[in-house]
Amino acid sequence: MNFDVVFLGTGAAVPVPSRGTTSQFLDIHGHTYLIDAGEGVQLALRKNKCKFQKLKGVFISHMHGDHVLGLPGLLSTMSLLGRKEPLTIYGPADLKVWMEQTWRAIQAHLSFELTWLSWDPKAPKEMWVEERYRLISFPVKHRIPTCGLKVEEKSLPWGLNGVKAGVAKLPYHVRQALKRGEEVKWEDKVLHPDDWCTPPRKARSYVFSSDTRPCQSLQEMAAGADVLYHDATFANLDEDRAKSTYHSTAKQAARLAHQAGVGHLVLGHISMRYKDVGLLVEEAKAFHPKVTVAEDDMRMTIEGGGLGNRV
Ligand SMILES: [Zn+2]
């Protein structure tokens, strides 16, 4: 079951040739989502061969231009290419108003239905809940209301010993119960999943911080995550600037990742002022052993145990 993230844009505020503004393409168990839609998102999706016509949902973390200005163009293109499937967009309450004004101003009509839902700026909220995974928004600490996103697997199936089940002639409903990890009664006996199956592998999780100061809410949601993508706009020498703009330094990101027991820290939302990101890595590695600076077009498979593999 795949669980991949493509980092489409990893820069802060202003797009430059080496780094676009924030967008990520998430593929979990064959369902795809877009996390933020910075300017240039359409071309980045095409460049990375991400099939955006099949997106199941879009998550927008906040109303700053570097996270949202690519959305009208993307939706417009989906319509021009004849999309019919409905699309759900989760974001701040202002998003729907802004988009509707935009449609009116450019006299656009969409070929598909949009459902607008708001995240909660004060508490975690389940957004997409599927049988084997869920996406949860949670508030972070930025200049305007902003939410991060946690993507986590759940209810993974136990691996049934098919040969043993076949010899015992277990019926379908009994097999299904065992694969859910449940005890089940059959022919006056109680069957235990441990005797018939191998336990499921560890559920994996990915956390996207969006733009934020280090905060309690993020630390709680990142607890034990396999991969955390954290705002690392600044190096420690610009700590004052990080504070006044409600962003984080690489050092702060690493300290939070260490405290939260994160497996792999990915630094993102990098300011264009740092031509050499070695400084950011050095600061972060003093607090966390596994650090990667995100690059545009980098694809990562989320692996259990925090071993995210860069491809
Ligand atoms: Zn930003």
C-alpha cells in the first residue's frame, strides 16, 4: 500500500527558479490529495507526472498567497480538461468566499461540483476518514489562522495464513473477522487472530506543519510520526526574524522533532536568502540524527520506523 509525498514547492513566500512556493502531492493507498496550492502548482504537478484530474481532495493550510494563489488556476484547468468527479476542498472559512468572487470576476464556470469544508482553527479535526487511513487538521501558530495536517494509517489488515484457513475450511465471514484482528466463534470454538494470522505491520504517519512557530499542538500531533515536514524558514542567526514573522528556525524544528520522537525530519519552507542549506542541516543535526532539507520535485516514500526513503 503506497504512501508517498512529492514535494512540489519547498520555498518561502517568494517563488524563485530553485524553489517554488508550498505545494505537496500526497498518494496514500492509491488516493491522491493536494496539500496547499502555491503559485506554479500546475506546472509542478505536470513536471512530476502527478495525475491531478484524479485528486480526491485539496487541503489549504492558510490564506497566505504562497499557499493558495495556485488554486484558482488549477481548478480552472481541471474544468477546461473536462473533470466531472466532485472535489472536496478543506481550508479556512475565507477560502470559499475568495474563490467565489474570483469565479464571478473571471466569469468562469466549473465542469464539476466543489464541496467546501472548513477546518477548525482551535482544535484537531478529522477531515478525510477512510477504512485504512485518515487525514486530520490541527491548529498551529502563525500570523493568521493556520492548520497543519497529519496523515496516518489505521486498521491495517492482519495477514491470514491462507493455506491453514483453507485446510480448516474457514468460511468467508470468519476469515474477514480474523483479518480485522477480531476473535471469532466458529463451530463451538473461539478462534484467535494470533493463531491464524501475522499481525499487521506498524501504521505509518506523516505530518505537515505548514507555516508556524514551534507549538504544543504541533508537538502533540507529531508525537511518534515517521516523517515530519517542518517550517524551517530561517537559520538560527535570523532567529529574531523567525519570531517576528511567526516562522521557525531549523534548530527549533529539530528540537521539536526530537522532543516529539519523530523518525525523520524534513526541513521545508526555506528562505531564498540561504543559497547553501548546509547551515540549516548542521543546526538541525545537533538535535536530531535524521534530517533532510526538502528540494522541489523530491519524492519520498513514508516508511515505518521513521525511515523515510528519498527516491
Ligand atoms: Zn508560507
